[in-house]
Amino acid sequence: MTYFNLNDSLNLLSKLTFKRFWNGILVYSSFRLSRLFSRPIQWGMPVTISFEPTTSCNLRCPECPSGLREFTRPTGMLQKDFFQQTIDDIAPELLYLIFYFQGEPYLNPNFLEMVQYANKKGIYTATSTNAHYLTDEYARKTVESGLDRLIISIDGTTQDVYQQYRVGGKLNKVIEGARNIVKWKKELNSKTPFVFFQFLVVKPNEHQIEEIKALGKEIGVDQVRFKTAQVYNYEEDPNQLIPTINKYSRYKKGKDGKIKVKSGLKNYCWKLWHANVITWDGLVVPCCFDKDAMHQLGNLKTQSFRDTWKNSNYHQFRTEILNSRKNIDICSNCSEGLSVWED
């Protein structure tokens, strides 16, 4: 399912300079050639980057290392000066910036200032939040910051269902935060941010799919989207999260009776050519599945991003992806090749 919104699409296209357009062609061409020849060819710079505002979170979601407080890497807050220095280096080619990896972005006191800085560079900006900090004041500041996309995680329409996954969360605060954003978009006559509810479909909430559609319409968000859930221990599913509705599950039962990832783990990964993740303290990691930064491809405190993007670590990791992706631990439960969003 491809979700489409005309205003959001036009807004994204408005960020597309000739340099960014040409960079996208280079990146995609090098990816296709890499697949064809089974060896890494890397042209251009990333089209998309995820920058981690913080590892801290107010909730304790069962499939999240931030919520479970189980990080093996250092935790902390992204510093504004370091962020600005990095963005200055990559802004000419960068089209899309995601302010999210682990943690709740609004816990970083400089978060909206960083959004505003990226916005002034003409970069499309997005973030994902549990919406507990979208007070009237922060909702107004969010709209004024120029943020282009706001994803609000809401995984239930009643408190008892919502808190089964968003442990420690209050549904009424999420709804209040969403209403605040919608109100200030109207008050400031702003088309941004594009706001959508993200409903992570798991077994405890799959019966509320129609209800969340109705709630989104009543509040006035731009869309409601349904996301399939990553389950770490999917073979045993100890928290009983894998939904019974097949299209909302990333997993299937094989002929041998074992639960497997639907994608089949083919030897390629588009993410490794067009995107990456930067942690709060400057570590460069392949993608959002490396939550503990076990595969560090560079450190921006000691090397520029441009040097990191084409260094020997990246070359080696891309080589491994093209030759034997199934042997890379973070790839074993990856959504590459799967439909993450369903209607």
C-alpha cells in the first residue's frame, strides 16, 4: 500500500534542487550496478539520513531497547553545535532528514531549534513522537519550526489496549497532543507539518483498526497509517504481539512449522546506498535495525561524513550485504523487501 497526500508530496518536491536530483540519480544508478555486478559501487551522497535527538524515553515499550533501558551503547542527548556542523557538511545533497532513531525527540530541549535549522537549509524534516509532550505551547512551536512531517504513535483507541504496548503511556495525552497540533496548523494557516497517526498493528490492538480510522477523522489528522511490527524474538513471540491478520504481520509459518520473516533475505539492501543513521554522539551505523550501534561504520567526531560514507568500513559492509546478507545479525529480522505500511 502506498499512502499518498498531494500537499505533502508537493512540499517534498519543493525541496528538490538540481544538485539533490542529480545526487539521487547517482545513488540509484550505483545501487543498480552494485546488484548487477555483485560488488559495491557507491556514487553520490545519501538522500536520507536519520539523526538521533536522544536515547531517552518516557515510555517502556516491550520491543524497544530505549523503553526497556537495555542499551549497551552510551546514552545521551544530541548537541546542537555538533548537529549544525554535520548538517552544514551534507545539506547540499540531503533531501530528507528524519529526527528519530531511538528515544523520544521532544525530550531534547534543543530539538525544535535543530528542526528549524534544517528547515532553513531547505531540507524536508520529519519526526516520530509518542505525543506526550505536545502541549499547547510545544504544538505551536512545532508548527512554527517548519517541521514537514509529524508521525504520532497511537496503538490503541482505549487506555487498556493502548498501554499494553505503550507501557506507561496515557492515551488522553496523545489525543490532546494531536488536537493541539491540528489546532495550531489552523491558527497559523500552515499546511505543515503533515500529521498522521501511526497505528502499530499487534495482536492486542488489531480489533481496533476501524476505531482508529474514526478517531483520526474526528481529530482531523491528515492520515491514519497502519504499520507492521518488528518482533525481536519472533520464533517464540513471548509478548504475544504477532497479529492474527496475515497482511499486518512481517512473519509467516514455514513448511517446517517455524516462524520466519516473509522477505526471504535477498542479497541487497537499498538502505545501504541511499540512507543511514547517525547516533546522538556521532556514530554512523547502517540503518535503524542496528539499535545498539554494533556495526559502527564511522565516527563523526573523528572523521567527516563525506569521508565516512565512502570509507573501507562501508565498502566492506556493502560487500557483505551483496554476498551473504543472511549472515549479518541485524539483517535477520529486517523489513527490506517487505511492505511495512498496510491499509
